[in-house]
Amino acid sequence: MQWVKNRDGRRRYSTFGILAAFIFLLVGFMIGRLSMTLQYPILSEKAFGNLSKSYQEIKNDYLFGVKPGQLINGAVKGMVASLEDPYSVYLPGEQGEDYMKSYQPEFVGIGVEVRIEDGNYIIDSVIKGTPAEKNGLMAGDLLAKVDGTAVSGKSMAELVGLLRGKEGTKVKVTLLRPGTGKQIVTELTRAQIPVTTVSSEMKNDGIGKITISRFAQSTADEFNKAFDSLQKKGMKSLLLDMRSNPGGLLVPTIEIANRLVPKGKLVLEVDHKDKKKVQTYRSKQQKPIQLPIVVLVDGQTASAAEVLTAALKESAGATVVGTTTFGKGIVQTFGQFRDRSVLKLTEAQWKTPNGEWIHKRGVDPDEKVEPPSYASLPAIPTGIHLKRNDYGDNVKTLQSMLVALGYKTGDSPGIFNESTVTALQHFQQAEGLTVDGELTDKTAYRLMERLRSKLAEEDPQQAAGLKLLRNR
């Protein structure tokens, strides 16, 4: 803008100056608008005005008030939900942080796994080498207080928040030990607790068994250690158990495939939107292995676990035993924003080495072996209390569990009749529980524990896999 001086000494805008300033502002506005549109394409969408106006109106006029961040997170959640894709999700703030932590090889805590029983928190297991084990905490201990705060009535998430913290900080827990009537108060120093996703054991006849529960950051390293350990013990064949494995990260999955699939063989193909990008993964095996492999799968074997199953079946000659897998043939990527929120979005699909897309179809086993019927029974919900004359699906589940364990419940499925009361009393007596013929958390937990033991002993799918390997 230019200033000129008139003869009378007063300042006035010149016509040329006004026009130049107007043009300058207009061009600047247009460039700025174009830059904003390129940086934020949503601004060019017609419906963006609805979003902006709704945001302003809610923020300014909503009766009960709302925080701007809450509205933004809600809008992003709504966008993702509109995709109607169960695998794409937006996790704001702490939810995103928790999601990222779930794939990390360790967390900071005291090293216990806890369950809810009749409204109480019971230590289910103590992880070896952790502060909990070193301070004498035991499975079965009732957790009463954390740093003087009673935990009764708190949610599991709230309890976890109390037990976890920064490495090296201290936490005081108050325990009640069953059978002693004693209250134990001990102070523990929080430490890094490893997250284990792989377990292994040596079976008879040189059969090594490796179980992968899911694929996290440390899974490939865990697998390699287990594999090397079994080889030193004389492993002649491998039973790989991936039943109920929900999948996880692709990178450790490919690393494990590199160990088991012959070099140069195809592991999988990943196709992105409109096939603008196709990624082909071939095995980079460094040392050939000569081991017969049997893979155990079921209807809950999904995603990355299906990638490895298909690669071993089609490129490594492995035999798959069990039931058809879940059928998740799509790939999600996720990243974390500065505020810790996470966007997980479906961005690709994957195909097996034979070019099959297994989405909603699954990987079929070479040898189909069904699990026993009781293996698919639902868990009995915590906090439940069933007694004589009750009815419904939970009663039917209870009766099925009792029958599977050899206790007869009569011919009235779903009705808590006298036969069910008697059967439950016999079970309670055999287990050293309070004999009242009613189902509460303690009895329900013991029922499910006995069924797990029974399945581990019988396990027809594992038996079939072991038989195949022994015959080879």
C-alpha cells in the first residue's frame, strides 16, 4: 500500500494504491486457499461445510458443554466407522498408546496375571524372574490393596493402572493368602516384564513342539531361540501350533518364514489399492533345514498366522492339521499421531504363494480333525451366580461342562434342576470346594480349569499331528 501527500497536507489513498492493494490481497488469498486445499484436501469437499458448521454449533451452543478434542476424536471415529470395515479403527489418546504397547516386547509392572473371582482379584499366575516372584507372591493370593487403595470394585483397567508405572518406582501391595488367614504387605520395585508369545517343548521321538500365541515385535526372536534350543536337543521334526492365534505384525511373520521356507520360495504377495503397488516376499533362508513340519490350526487361526500357515503348506511342503482357519486376507497399517492416537486402516490384501485370496474363506487343512465339542463351549461370565430353578444359556453351558467331566445333569437342558444341583455338588466335593450346589466364580473357574486340563490330555488335533510326524 502506498501513501501520497495532498497539497492541503491531508493523507489520502490513491486509486492506484487501492487497486494494487486489493489485487495483492486477492492473489495472496487465492494462493493461501490453494495451499490450504492442497495441504488439507478435505477443504475442497462440499460436505466439509456441514462438518465445520456442526462443529461450531455444538461447541458454542450444546447445553452441557463439550471439549473441542472430544468433538475432533468423535469426527475421526465417525469417518472410520462409515467405512463399515471391522478391521479399520481409530483409537484416541490412551487407547492408541495401549494398542502400541500391546505389540512391544515388554511392559513395566510387577509380573502377575490376575483374574476376577466372586468380586475379588486373585493372582492367577506369577511370571518367573519378576519382582512378584522375588517378593514371594503366589498364585491364589487375593489382591486386597495397592498403595493403600482397596481394589475391590475397581475395573481391571483401573487395577492395571495401579500396578504399572515407571521402571524403578515402588508399589506396595496388600495380599490375603488363602488357608493362612494372614494379611501380607510387601513393597515391590516395578521392572521391565517380558511379553512371551512363543513356548516350546520336546515331545517323544524327537518331535519338537513350538506354540505361537500371536505375532508381536519379539516373536521372531523368541521363535529362533526356541527352534535353536530344540535342535540342540535333537529335534527331528517340528509340530507348529498356531491354534487360536489371532495374527499380529507381518514383519516377524516373514522372519519366521525365512527360517522355515526354502530360499527363493514365495511367502506371500501383498496388493495395494488399484494394484498401484504390489509387494512380493520370497524366503531369504540362510541355512536349509530338513525337518518334516506339521501345522496345527483352527477357526481362530487368523491373519498373520494364516500367512505363515499358507506359506508353509504351499512353499515348504508342511502338512496342515485341524479345521479351516478364520479367513482374514487383508492387511492393516497403523501409525501413531503426536497425541498418541492411532489410526489402523485396511490398505492392502494378501495372497498365498499359489495366488489364492483366502479372505472370508480361510486356509483348509490337509487333514481335518475336529476338536471335542466341549472345547468350543463359551466361558462362563465372571460375577455370575446360578442356583436351583435358574434357566438360560449360562445354565446350559454349565450342564455341558459337567457332562464333559462325567457328571450327569438330567434331561432338562438350560434348566437348573435337581439333577444339575446334585451334579454340581459332586463336582464341588471332588474339588474340595464349598458344597452348596450353586455356581459362583470360584466353582466356574475350577470347572474351566478342569476342562482345559482334559483338553490338553486328549487333544485329538495334536494327537493326529504327532502321529503324522512319527510315521514320517
